Amino acid sequence: MESKPHRARARLATGALVLALLSGGHAVSVHAAQSGAGPDPMLRPAEPMPRAIESLLLDLAISGTRRIAVGERGHVLISDDGRNWRQVAEVPTRATLTAVTARGDAAWAVGHDGVIIRSTDAGRTWRLVHSNPYVAGSDDPHNGVPLLDVLFLDANRGFAIGAYALMLRTDDGGETWTDVTLPKSDGMIAAEVETAAAEEQADDDSWLMDAEELTIDEEADPHLNAIARLDDGVLFIVAERGAGYRSIDGGETWERRTLPYDGSMFGLLAFDSSRLLAFGLRGNALESVDGGLSWNAVDTGTSLSLFGGAALAHGGVVLVGANGVVVSRSRAGEPFHLSTFVNERQETPILAAILGEGDGRFIVCGERGIGVYRAE
């Protein structure tokens, strides 16, 4: 089983840690390439940085016995022991990498500008296999859109998801990718019909509400934040504004679901053949014991947003998020225990991901790079 620990619109995508952090100036801009300022930075190899281990790192994975961390400016770091890390040379992009996953020695990382890179040697070397950088005037709704998570069902079949309902699928190990169109809810379709009718009359009836005013709270194309697979093959995606998607046929078809919390869920963990745990905005968490058909709220004991998680045996879990918050339980049904991660500089940084190392030790990463958390 594998589980995972934003089209031109005015509003900023706030549904994921990466954009919340990068909106302040960390993001690598590709717009300069369209204005004649030089080659697209996304297409340049990542630069070796002496303190890359302290840079913004957004996800973690294990490929074989090697740990992999990915983050801003195309940074990829690897470690054979979970303690000593080195930056990988010649990563073929400077786009921010938001997620990484692995199966055996094969690994894939995704990020901004639709970037997908692939490794066949447990993260030592990488190739660029997909990108969709920003191009001014393009009619592609996913032009320049970031990917936010990636999941492989086996060595060949995989999915990458991202902002504005972007989903890509591969059936050849990530060499080629195709777009997948996800279904809209009946309510959203009805709202779009009403909006179209109002726009037809707008020239003559200026008193009518405009399209934005007619749009209901439900998003037609929500940001897809996390995807997970249960042991029985069920796939589930959590997104913004209470949106979710479920597949029972390996991703061939999808059903749109509505979660009982209308805020954003940033992460999703799968435990066995039926249990899912979604977590996100303001410390909210939802748990399902029937493969995502129904959900119940779980009290995490915090109002700080949660961005990453690691599944443990018997339904246990460790979740991490803003201000170094760590919430954990040893098994399903038990209350969560609240603690705080403090790094070597006595900071409590935003944490994006966590990876279990055994013996109560976990690797964490986030806005201040990589650290080690020990369970209390």
C-alpha cells in the first residue's frame, strides 16, 4: 500500500502549504522568459546550494533504502541513513518541487509549471518527463499550473494532481502523461447553466448579477491537494472547499464526493482496506472507515493547519503543520496527543511532511529544511 505523508484567476491559491509559503517571494517565476528576459528558469538545472538542507523542502519519500527530500528551486536531497544528506547534482529543473513518491528504485517528483521528473536509481539521477510552463496568451486552462501530489499504483500506472482540478495519468512508468477530466457535481453544473443564461442577457439587463456573484460556494475545479490508495484498490482525492473524488476501478472513472467540512483538506493517509484520514485547514481532520463513503470529524486538539502526515500500525498516525505543531495517536480510536517540534536553532517552523524512521524517530521537513522529531 502506498499513501501520501495551485488558468488565470485573480485569487491566490491558498489550499496548500507550498503556495502559502511561496507567495511571499520564494517562488521561481517563469514569466520573465515570456518577456524576453532570458531562458525559462524552469528549464535550467537546479543550482548546487551549500545550505540546501536548510531550504524550503516540501515532501519526503523512501526509494529502496534511500530517503529523498524535494523542495524549492528544484532542490532534491538524498540520504542513505536519514542523518546525512547531500544535494543531488544536475536535477533538470529549477521549478519548486512539491511532492515525491517512490516504488522500489523508481521515484517521481512533481511541482510548479506542471513539472514531473523521474529517477530509476533511487533518486541519484533525474530526467524531466513532463512540463507545462506559463505561456502568455495560452488558452490552456492548466498553463503554468502547479502539481501538488503524485501516486503510483504499480511500476507503470500513476497519477499526478494539482491546482484547478488538474489530473494527469501515466501508464508507462511516467514517460508520458495524459489529462484526465474529473466530474463536476450536479449543483455546480446547475450554477454554470444559470450563469451562462445571465451572461446572455447581461448586455440588455445591467441590473442582473454578474457571473462571479452567481457562482455558488462549491468550486467547479478545486485544487486537488492529496491522493491515496487503499489496500482494496479504492482511490480517494481530497481538495479545497470540502471537495473529494473517489474511484473504485483504479482511476478509470471518478465520482465527486462532498466532505462534511467545507474547508480545504491538505493531506490524506490510507491505512488498510477501508480507513482513510484527511487533515487540513485549522487543524480539522476527518476519518472514514468505509473507503471514503462516509466521514466523521476527529478532534486533533489544535486549530493550527496540518500539512503532512505519516501512517502508523493499527491506525496510528503522526500529523505535522504550522508553528511546528505535531499531533499523534498510537492507534485508531485513541485521542490525539499534542506536541511541538523545535529545531536545532530553537525555532518552531512550518512543517510540510514527516517520514517514519522507526524507534520513535521521524524525519520532518518544511520552511527551515530537514530536521528530526522524536516521539514523546
